[in-house]
Amino acid sequence: MQPKLFRMRKVMFITICVIAYNEEQTLPAILKDIAAQDYAHGSMEVVLVDSASSDHTKKIMQEFAAQNTTQPDMGFVSVSVLDNPKRTLPCGWNVALKAYRGEAILKVDAHASIPKDFVTKNVAVLESGEDVCGGQRPNIIEQPTPFRNTLLLAESSMFGSSIAPYRNNPGKSYVKSMFHAAYRRKVFESIGGFDERMTRNQDNELNFRIRKNGGKIYLNHNIRVQYYCRDTMRGIMKMGYMNGKWNVITMTLVPGSMGVRHFVPLAFVLSTILLVLLTLLTKSMLFGGLLALEWGAYLLLDFFYSYTIAKEKGWKFLPVEIILYPAFHFAYGFGSLCGIAALPKFVRAEKEKKKAGDGR
């Protein structure tokens, strides 16, 4: 009888990548998470890209690369430290995409925390036939306090900014966008790299191109990444403003890449301004009534979500929550208004860049 021959199953060669700018505070933790991955390190490479940091970010990356050659328990195929002189995130990812050697690449943010089975679970989904996959991305805070926990709950609620499926979706489904995702090499070979015009929303634009070219983005609840979000009122307001501004710019440059939900704060702010002006100019009860109806409905939602959080975290935080929601939504909507105002200058600059490029 002929002996049975067993063919060893090939292990997928994976690249895990982190882009960082002035992240000396958070970078060591994510590198520790990477070193602790239970996926075979002999089938992994690590690509670290420094975006011209002015702190010790690059030094921390270089020390991690050196440890790979001196510590037997590391054992990655390689740890590369690359430079991103253009500094923006999409440019950093394109630096990585030109250098990585894996069959697939996993994007991880320097402000994230990943469990030890993060790579293993992503690879399992890719090997099942998916080309792009990822999981839930709940928000956490670095140094919890009762007040910061309250801000976190507000920002993470449906009334805050966490309607996106990848934030809290407990199931498995195909979604429109994904952060901290895994991409097979053929995805970038097909559609190209990141759009370097997008200093924000680069993931939305990339995932839009994937879907436009017939690709799918798979969300699996077994995969989980925790993200360290803003933990100050000022930080949350700034985030809302910048997101609102870049949503308008992104939608203008790449029509269809942003969803309706991204412009709800803009509609709310515009309708409020319009109804206030019409009420003052016409002295009409109709416009005043519509304004009262709009704000009445909004304040009911505001109080409901604020009450829910205060009930859990303490009633002393109820006034904070009641103020936080409209402050965040107005910052978001005002950012979109500023984005509209900036469009002529932005579009003109893009045309000049294109013209200069065509002239070379």
C-alpha cells in the first residue's frame, strides 16, 4: 500500500503596517500588541512609517526594529522603518504600499489597541475568500476618569457619531467602509493606492473605489480593534469641525464617496440659521413654529441620550451631556459650512496642480 502524502498548508505571508506622526506616547503600546500576535511571526513582516515626527517616534520605531534581530521571541521576517516626507496619512500609506511584500496588508493606527489574535482572525476571513475585511472598532480612552468616560459615551452613542456599522455592529455583513482593515495585494494592484489629496477621509475614498470596482468590504464581529479617541471637550469639538469640513471637500472631489449621514449636521445648522433669519425678517408664526418644532424634537433626543448616560455615570454629568451634543453637532455643521466656503480656493489649487503636472 502506498503511504499517504500530506501536503503542508501554506501560511499566508502578512504585512502589518503602522503610520505615525508624533506618537511617542501611544506607539510603544501598539508595537507591544504587534509583538504579542499569535500568528506565526515567521510569516509576518512589520512596516513602520514615520511622517517626519519632531518627537521620538522614529527612534521608538528603530528600537523596535533592532529588537527583532536581538530578541528570539520576536522573529518577524523583517521590521522596516520608512520615511514619509510629505507627512500626511495617505502619503504615508502609499510609502508603505510601495515597500510591503506580503500577500495582504493590515492597516493599524498608532492610536489603536489590538488583541493577540488580530492577525490570525483577519487571515482566517481572507482565506475564506474575502479580499477586504475588518471588525468592530469601539472607542476607548487612554486615562479614564468619570468625566472622560462621560465624553466617551456621548461620542460613541448613536446620537453622537457612532452610527457607522464598523463601530458597534455585532454581526457579520458587507459594509461601505472600514478602518484598521486587511487588504489582499490584488486590491491595490487593481485600484491603485491612496488619494493623496485626502488628508482626511482617505479610507472612505479608498473603500468607495473598491466598491465602485466591484469589490466588497466584509465586517466580521469576531475581529475587534479598540481605538483611543479624543477625551477632552476641545478635542471632540475639533474632530467634529474637521470631519464636517472634509466631508464636503471629499464629496466634491469624489462624488458618491460620502453617505447622507455625513451631512445631517450641516442640514441641521443650515435649517436653524435659515429659520431664524426668516422668522426675524418676516415676523411669521409659520417659520417660528417650524423652528420651535425642529429644536423641540432635537432637544428631546438630546435629553434622552443625556439622561441615559447620566443615569449610568452620575447625575452631575447631565448638564455636560446636554451641552455636549449640540456643541458637537454645531461644530460639525459649521465645519461643513467652512468646507463649502473653502471649495473655490481648494478646487482652484487642485486645477493648478493638475495643470502644472500636465506641463511637465
